[in-house]
Amino acid sequence: MSDLLQRLRARGWRLTAQRRVIAEVLDGEHVHFTADEVHARAVERLPEISRASVYNTLGELVALGEVLEVTTDGRAKRYDPNAHHPHQHLVCSGCGTMRDVRLTDDPLAALPEEERFGFAVSQVNVTYYGRCPDCVAAS
Amino acid sequence: MSDLLQRLRARGWRLTAQRRVIAEVLDGEHVHFTADEVHARAVERLPEISRASVYNTLGELVALGEVLEVTTDGRAKRYDPNAHHPHQHLVCSGCGTMRDVRLTDDPLAALPEEERFGFAVSQVNVTYYGRCPDCVAAS
DNA sequence: ATCCTATATTGGACTTTGTCCAAGTCAAGA
DNA sequence: TCTTGACTTGGACAAAGTCCAATATAGGAT
């Protein structure tokens, strides 16, 4: 993630304070923040940053393929900066925490041609649900 | 779906006009309505039915396992009465319509033990995305 | 058949999540 | 340092869904 700003500049992005702060917030392993969580953390470093800029920037990062958008239940979308290593998610149905996981097979291959109904299938989302060790112990 | 009302009565449900109409709307193959779509169709038969009752009833049907709740990216939840035949979904990224699809392999098997991190994994959701024939033709 | 009451329904206020826009600001090339 | 088009801002707006107090009713009891 540290060279994200380099890549963005190479694509003609203006490097504003807001974008830098948002990139910093998204830096790290196993980060799965909602837009509001990103905004809350960004505000700590740049108090005047607006919600609109967070939404704009996250949307642009998703469009560029630098960040993945993950929707689990009907709640807020989460943003996953680990976009360059294909992976899926394992979500705790108790507390909602999320882990990145890797599958043995490409899930696109599990959808046979006769089940595609003429769609140009381009993407697949696989999400596993279960109780995490903490939630199992607590019950 | 026709014996749904029987099962619900066996579970102590009151059979109100509202619940009957909602069950009728959900009857059929490949039905994937949003709550608002269910409401719009229910109103045709029972003009005074409220949005709150639709949300209440759908939530109860989901809790009973009679209907599945499907959340796709950023859109309204959809309700799938085909709860007794395991299947996955194929969603058009253009218009949001949805098809039931069946996979060749059980996706639970694709998550190896060392990627489960001690979770008691119980469920998996697989959703494919692509443009449907209509949306491909229109672009 | 009528009454009774727990359960269901209703409309509207409210919340959450996200989008849109006109006006002001600023990064970076000239 | 100047200029300009891209970026940011706050606030209004919208969609989806929840919550609640008041009202209505299904279905068992009488």
C-alpha cells in the first residue's frame, strides 16, 4: 500500500492532503473498514476532511482496482485494500469481524456454461459465515 | 409455496389478509423481489397494506427459513422463496436482475482447514456478477 | 354467536448509508 | 507566481429500512 500514492500519481492523480490521509488509513493487513470508519480515522489526522471526499476517494480507488468493495449483509459496505492478492472472506456471524481467506479452486470454474444463461460473467464473490473462536467460547 | 400457509399455521401463525397476500406474491419460480416490489404487488390485491407489514412479514419468513434474504452490491435486499433447494445467484451488474444457478461443486469444500482460523464455518454465499444478454445488447 | 385479548397492522417519524451539487480551494504545470 | 481545471466542502436530498404508540383483528374461550 505504501507505493499506492506513486501509482496514483502515475495515473495523473492530484495528491491532495485528503487523499494522502485516506491512503494512510487504508494501509495495513486485514483492514476492512466501512466508509464511516475510514472517515472517523481520517478526521483524527485531518479534522476538516468531509464525508463526501471519503466517499469520492473510496469510489475512485475501487474503480481503479486499488481497493475492493465488500458487502456482507445489508449493512454498510466495507473497503479492502488487499486488492492485489485474490482472496475471499470469512465473516463471524456473531461479532461481524472478517478475515481474508484463500480458496483451493477458482470459484468461477464451478459455474458451468449451461448455468450462465448468456451472461458475460466477470466476477464472483464468495463469503463464508461461521462463529469465530471468541464467539464460540462465549456461548 | 402453496403449502407455506399450512406450515405457518402449524407454527402458530395468525393467518391475516396481509400475510396471505405476501405469501401469494412470493409464490412462483425465480422470484427475487425487493421489499418495495413485494409491497407494490401486494397493494394491487390489498390496497391498504403498509410497508411496515411487508418488512415485518418478510423478516419473519426469513427467520423461519421459509425465504432467503439475498444482498447484492449496494442495492436493496431481495427475497427468494426458493429456500428449500440449495442454489446460488447470478446477478446482472447492469440492471440488477437475478437468476438462480447451481454449482458443480460444494463451495464449502473449497475452503481448506488451515484457512478456517478456528471458525465453526456453517454457511457460504456465492454470487456471480456479469452483464445479462439484454444489458450487453443495450451497450 | 359473541367476547376477549394477545398478536398483528398502520402511518409516520426517524436512522443509516450514500449521492449530488454549486461554490470555494488548491496542486502542479507554464 | 500565476492560472486553471481538478478537488473539496457542507448541506440538501434520496433510498432502504427500523421503530413506536395507537388501532384493529384472528381465533380460542365462553
